[in-house]
Amino acid sequence: MAESVRGRLRWPVRRREEATAEDIASRDIAQMEVADQLPPPPPGRMQMPEPPQRFNLAIMRLAGLGLALALALALTLVKLFVAGPPSPAELRAQAGVNSWATLPIGVKDDQPGIAYYEPGSKECQARAQPVACGKWSGFDIDIAYMIAEDLGFRRQDVRFYAIESEDRGRMQAADPQGNRVAVKMVIASYSITQDRIDQGATFSYPYLYTEESALTLAGHSPVATFDDLKDKRVCSLSASTSITAPAAAGAIVVRKNKISECISLLRSKGPDRVDAVSTDAAILAGYKARYPQEFHHWDLGYDATEKWGVNVGDNPALKTLVDATLYKSYKDPHDDRWELAYLNNLQPEIPANLDDHTPIAVAEQPRAARPAVRKLPWEDGLP
């Protein structure tokens, strides 16, 4: 049995064929002759084996890309929350709004449909403060309430003070007793001009577009352009944009600080009477609507557009907050406060002025861009 196992494990041995010395020599010579006939190998460098890589380059690239994305995200967050636009709360703190118990606003008090003050009865004034008896109304008044609401003030916390044209840039108004009062903002049919900006006024976005027109007594000869007022006495507001055009046409300009003073001179029969009153159509339309048989309101075809803005003086943070309100009322389809202000104050004046073919103001809020505010609470609901 051991012999059989050794037989299975024995490797087969190839036996060499028997050959003579002469046969082996002849075979070796033949192999050498065949090798001599083969072409030589092509020249080239010796291929060395590549060393094993110590790092995985693909992984390193992915890691670098991830680090770059993380840095970019971090810089974006820093810019957004640290160096980006301020939030409404930060703007309120910068403007000082949170420390104001009331909101004093300078407005006109003698412009029907725009800003008008009804003093109330003498009996009421005898037993109470004049401000408690009177009533404010008009388009500018409603715009003021709209801005005050977004600033966090109730209507009873808003204080209106009459302001004359020359004091709008100084932001100095007067109380019913005639005392000077500093106001936080001016909403008083104040047209935006570069000269006023250069003199220190800080305007919000425009909140109304109108144009210049003229008012005369009924029966006056037609007034189609300012040239028709040449050598005529024309009353206008001092520090007003309405002075330039009549003066350039050769009119004799009479300046007053209140439009009611110009209306009195127009009605006057004395030597100081004037032939016409010239100012913004939205202002004169109120007098035409209130006294339709007494006045004639003329469209002068003047190309320049009067853009009314809110003056906040030296308070850029307050300007941004006011702009945010105007942007909201323009952009938010659910905010109809501007439309209601126009509907309740200017729309009723259109029929009386339509008889004279004189437009009052553009019946659409001027476009307002988004101000530099980080987040406006109501924006999530916009389409």
C-alpha cells in the first residue's frame, strides 16, 4: 500500500531524448542562426514601475471644493446678518421712533382736499383746547396716518401742526397758539427738487404726481399757457416751484406763504388784487370743487411733473421706514390705503374740475422700489 501511495505522489519526469554530441551541436548552431536573423528591439527608456500614491487626489479635490463652499456660505451669512441691510427693528432704533410718545407732523391747514383744518365751533373752543375741537382732513392727512400706523402710532398719538411753505425745509411748524414746534416729518404738498435736497431736505419716494395749473375768477379770458398771464399779477406760494414758470412768461409774481392768502387776493377788489393763482393742480382743484361757480381752473399744458415727497430732515433711517410704507402700499395687493386716500379726497373733486378739462393728479400711486431693509414682515404673502 505504501508503494502505491508513493506512486501517486511521484512527479512525472520528462525524459530527455538520447542524442549524440554532434546532434546537439548542430541544433545549437541552427538556433543561433535564427536568432541572428531577428530585428533588434526598438530603442527606448526602461519602464520603471510607478510608486504607489500616498494620497487620493479625487478625495483631496472634493475636500477642497467643500471647504470653498463652506467659506462662501459663511461669508454670505456674515454679509446678510452682520454687514447687510438693517432690519425694521434696527431702523426704528436708529431713527429714535421707539422713544417718541407722539408723532408731530407738519402739514398744510388751508388746502381743501389735501390738508385742511376745520377749527370747530366757538363754543367748543371756549371750553376746550382748540386742537380738541378741530378736525383735520385731506389726502396728505390720510397719507400721514398711513405712515404713522406702520411706525406704530395710533391716530390719537399723531399731532398735526400747520406749516408754511418757507418752513417746510426747516421742519418748523406752529401750534394753535402760534408757538414754534419742531416736527419729525413734513407732509405738506412738498415737491421733490434737487435744490431742496441740496439745502438739506431728505425726501421719501414720491407719493403723488400732479402738475402746475392756474385758477382765475369765473369769466376771465381763457388761459391756455403761462404766456397768457404775461403782465398779469399772479399769486403763488413763496419757496414754491410754481414761481419759476409764471415769472419766465413775464407775469408779475406775488408771493405768499399760504395758498388761502392768494385766494383772498384773487377775490379782492382792492389794489392788491391778483388776476390768477398758480400752483399745483391738486391744490387748486380743492378750491374749484368747493366754489365751482366762483372760479375757473385752467390746464396750462405744462410738461413738468410735480412729485410730492415726505421730508424727514436729518434722519435717513426714518426715510427708509417711510419708504417701506410706500413700498408696501404700492406692492401689496391687499393694502389699499393709498387708493382709499385718493378715493375719499381727490376723486370727489374730479367732476367740478372736469368741466374745465383740468386734470387733478395721477390716480395711481407712483412706483416705489424696495428699500434697503433686511426683512419686511408682510413680504411672505406677496405673489
